Amino acid sequence: MLGLDFGGSKIAAAVADATGRRLAESTVATDPARGARWNLELGIDAARTLLGKASGDGALASVGACTFGIPAPDRVVLAPAIAGWETLALRDELSEALRCDVVRVATDVKAAAAVEAKFGALAGHDPAIYVNLGTGLAIALVVGGRVVVGANGAAGEIAYSVPRVAGSGVMLEDVVSGGALAASARAATGLELTAADVFAGEPEDPRLREIVDAFLAELAFHLVNLTVAIDPSRIVVGGGMVKSWSRLERPLRDALEEHVPFPPELVPAASPYDAVLAGAIQLAVDALQEDGRQLIFATEPSTKEASA
């Protein structure tokens, strides 16, 4: 089985056995400037290479793929991270390129929340909120044991919320995301810094500290209002920024405890950095089970079975 995580800054792939246990995995950096087709082929080539190394003579049984945006049968909507990505019929593209009929695709954050609800930090918590802090920003709601999809598949797309101080066309992701931190640091320092660089440098640089403080204040404001509306038992945070959890946790926890009538638990995800890839693998497992096909295990078939 193959899991693929198409992100704005990287593409991760993993080959797994019938139980979902990972056999091999790899990651390649995207280049958004090259557009959708180039980056899609990059991910497909990485998947083929990994399959060749990990699966031996085994046939590809199913594919689970996660993407930023909302995958529809003929396009991916709300997917601005890579130009042209919205034009891709992702399921069909992967099915043809990888020669596999059993392919399931899903929004990255929803797949991550689903696997955290089944096996990870959200298990047993209902309702609950999964927050992804990475290159972009999104959340997923778990209600009744299921991830809420919404009428148009866009539940949880808080990147499109309006920030507190909004200029024309400004949305929350322009203020609260890894990309937003990098842009603010560039404007303040003239340096090309990643979000990780900003967190690492802010103890010694007042300019970066001011940027992080503003970032956390805006995030806390929206998280408090969302929490009041949902009344979750737990909030789980995943994504690359969890590497700076020691800086994130206290301001967010303080805001929740001060303003929310019933403050929920606030914890990092069980798989904070690759919950999306874990979700993609689970998609592949679920897709094969729902397809009704029998799994082929490592035992050798009999002559009769082979001839059949």
C-alpha cells in the first residue's frame, strides 16, 4: 500500500504492508514556482522509486493520498499553495500514473484528524479539535467520532477567516501560518527565514520576538472563539510548528483558561509531524477494505491458486 502527502513545501511518501505498518518512506521538497504538473510528477517519481525499493515483486494494492485544498473528482479547490493545483483530477492522475484502481484522496488536515481520532491523541475525545500549524493553517472538527466534512467539504478551513485587523483581501492564513511568519520576518529583517528560524532567533532578536508575539495573540484569539463555539474536550496541535511547542503552549493555554468557560485539554498530536502521512496510509488501508478485495500476504500461493 502507498501513502502520499502532497504539501505546499514537501511531498512525503510511504510504502506499508497490509496492516498499515510502514516499510519505507521518503520526502522530497516541492518547488511551487514550477507549477502543479512538475510537482505532481515529482511526487509520482518519488513514489515509484520508493515502491521499487520497498515492495520487491509485490503489486501495489491501494493508494491513499492527502493534499492541501479540497479534492473533488475533477479538481482540487481552495488550493493556492501551488499554481495550477486546482486543475488536477488528483485521483485519476494517481490511478493512471501508478496503475492502481484502488485510490482514495482526502484533505490533508481531515485525514490527519481522522487517524489521530482513531489511534492517537484524539482517541476517546468528542467533540475535539485538531489544529494544523504548518506552512498553511487549517483545523478539523471531530464530532460523534467522525471528522466533520461540511456541505462543500470545507469545514475547518479557517485559513479563510477574517483576522482581527484586516486589510482588503487579507485572510487569517496571511497572518497565522508558517508562510506568514516567514513573510513578516522578511519584511522586518530583510532576511529569508523559515518559521523554524523565526522561533529559533526570537530569544535574541526583539524584532522576531514581536512577530511571534503577534502571531500567537492572533492565533489565540481565534482558537478561543472556536473553542467557545464547539466546547471540545481536547484540542490537539500538529504540523511542523509543534517543534516549537515550548513557545506555543503557554500563550495558547493561558488564553483558553482565561476566556473559555470550560477550558479543554491542549496537547500536541501523537504524530505531530507526520499525522498527514499516517492518515494517507490509513486511507489506503480503508480503501482496499471497502473495495472488497482480499489482501495478498507474503505466503506463496499453491500451484492451483497460481494457475487460477
